[in-house]
Amino acid sequence: MEAGAVSSRRCAPIWSRTQTDVGLKRRHVLGLGAAATVAVATLAFFLSAGATDADPTNNQSGASNPSAVQSNSMAASAATGSTGPYSAAGLQARQAQLALWQARYERAERLYASYRDATRYPPDSRPLTEHPDQVRPFAPVTEELKLLNDKGEPVKGVRLRTSQERVFLSGTESVRFAIQAVDDNNLPLPLTIRNASARSIADSRTPVKNIQANLSFSDNGSGADDTAGDGNYMARLSPATQGFENYNGTIRTLAEVTANGQQGVVQLDVIYTPDMPATWGGVREAVEAGSLNFYIKLNVRQAGRYVVSGRVDDANGVPFALVQFNDELAAGTREVRLQVFGALIRDKAPVFPLKLRDVDGFLLIPDTFPDRAMMARQPGVIYTSARYHRDRFSPNEWTSEERERYLTEYGKDAETARQQVQDLTRK
């Protein structure tokens, strides 16, 4: 599966929430004449506790503003015509305050703990279970479509299954397409493919040369096809040798099909860049600062921000970690570090040796389309580590200025709420 679009800035940590300054909007429910009751004031407290600020440094939460609760309590007492602290209304208002602050304290504690645990590892060294779409990144992209008739209506009992090896490709890379027709029981239907061609598609206002190349889908076991007569028709597109060697953008393949006597058109898109920005070199490993680091050598032809991703399995082939690099590289011979964080190894206890596999990378090209130039894929295991005892690695959690700032502010909210609970309990 292809990686998604990446910002020209360093990717935001995959564990963080979207940090929009929504703020907390307090909603005070005022008494409406003599009919206002203590329940109205209590409802106001719970409504004001419902909002949550995504950025703890924008500290406007109710946990840090106990005066708001006090003022609401006074309003409740005034509404009942009694201001005595030991009156029935006063006791009821105090119990409402206590319940409110207890709920806020529990929520603040949960928020602190969940953020702390979610950021125990750095964003570029995460358990692969968090990213199931990245476990098999080079698996074909498959889709099931309804065959439409000339009126645009679905044809009953006919479905088209398509697959393509990739979406992004560069340089001399090629892509194989497959088309199959099946019925509602997933049994193959007779299929005929004719007039299949790949063509350039203008993705901007900049005029581009119209390029077109014919493709031949077959089911005879030759060329791109694996097995003759299985109902799966295949063709291969090689942009560099089929007229697209200087083209940069979307290439669309259109195939006219007839399935079970019904006609339709299948569309398959790829995004092509003619030049590979860098090539791969060797791999080495090092245990540094309590973590296992894989260093991959790159021959960088075009300077810029590179994103490199690798998957790490344990000795038994169990998917273990997603490791990434995202930073600027100058032209020349460079190394990128893919770190398997020490605490991740200590916590998950993978069986050594670890295997680095399915590595991909691209140069990010901001503010344009395509937004990336792909490097050649490295499928399969490209490096196997030495055997280590887990005690070689550090159990310390990851830290950063941002993480410490968030934990501090979340901790302040929890402590404020705890103190309020303690004070109200003593009264």
C-alpha cells in the first residue's frame, strides 16, 4: 500500500492529537426568575466540564478556574433564597461541586496517563500493530467495481476485480495491471478486453504533451500473465520505454471490457516521475544510547527532504516495528538512520535476530504535483541484525520538549482537580 501524502514540514507525531486552538467555551446557565432551581446550576457545572482542550498549554480548563464553580454555587443558593453554607441548598450545592471535581480529576488522570503511555516511544519508532496498513506495503492495490451499462446502471450479477502492483513509480519501474470478471458467487465470468491504452492526464493548467501507448491484456500465460485460462487478464505498463520517459504526472489506463455480454470501461491510474532522486547502498547496525539503529547508505542525486520507511520483524517473522526517517539530505553519499527504540524492544521482547524488510523512500516535492519522487522499492528482507539480549537496551521512555510540556500541563490540571476534591471533602 502506498504511503499517504506527506507535509513539506516534518511529519507531526503520529501519536498526537490535532492541535487546533479550539479553547474551552464556558456556558453558564442563569436562573430564569423564581423558577430557577439548584438542578439548573448543577447542569451548568456539568455542561462546562464537557469541553476538552486539545492543547494543554492553552490552560483555560475548569480544573484551573475554581472561581467559576464558586460563582455558580452562589447563584444556586441565591436562586433558592438561602445563602447559608449548612442549609439544604448549600449542602446540595457542595455535593454537586464535589461530584463535578471528582469527575474532572478522573478525566484529567486518564488524559495524563493515556498521553504518557502513547508517547512512550518516539514517532519514528512505533509498534507495527499501530499501523496495520503498513505491514505489507508492497501488496497489490485491489478494488472491486460494479460493471455499469450504457445508462450508467449497475449490471446485475457482474462484478469487476482489478489490481495493480503500485500507484507511484519512478525511472525504469513498471506496473502490472489485472482485470477479472466474477458473478455473485465469485466464479469467473467470460471476459473480453479490447482497446486498452495508457495516456497522459493533465493535472494542472500547464499544457502537457498528449502521450498514448497501447497495452495488451492477455490470459494466455505469457508476457505479464502468470497463469493461462484462469480468467485473470494482465498487462504491464513500463512508462520509460512506452513514450513517458520525460513525462511527470498521472498516467491513466482505460480498458474497454465485455463481461458476460455486457460492455463497460475500466480505469486504472498511476503517478509517474521520470527520475529517481536517490539510490540505495549498504546497511549497517549499531547499538547506540540503548537503542538498535539501522543505517542505510544513500547516493543522493537531488537534495531535499526524504522520507524512508522500513518494517522490522522478529526472528520468527512476527511483525514488530515500523521505523522511519524524515529529514533533509544534501546531495552526495549519505546515511539515514532507522531506529528501533530501546524501550520498545524491552517492552515487546522480540526474538532476535531482527529482520529489516520492505524498505521504501521518496523525495518530498512540496507545493507541486506529483508531490514526491519515488526511490526504487526494496522488497523482502534486506538486513538481519546480530543477536542481542534485551538487557542491552534501555527501558527509558522517549522524551522531548513538546512531550514534557504537555505532561506538565496535563499534570497541573490533574493536581488542581485533586486539590479541589480534597478541599471539598474536608468541609
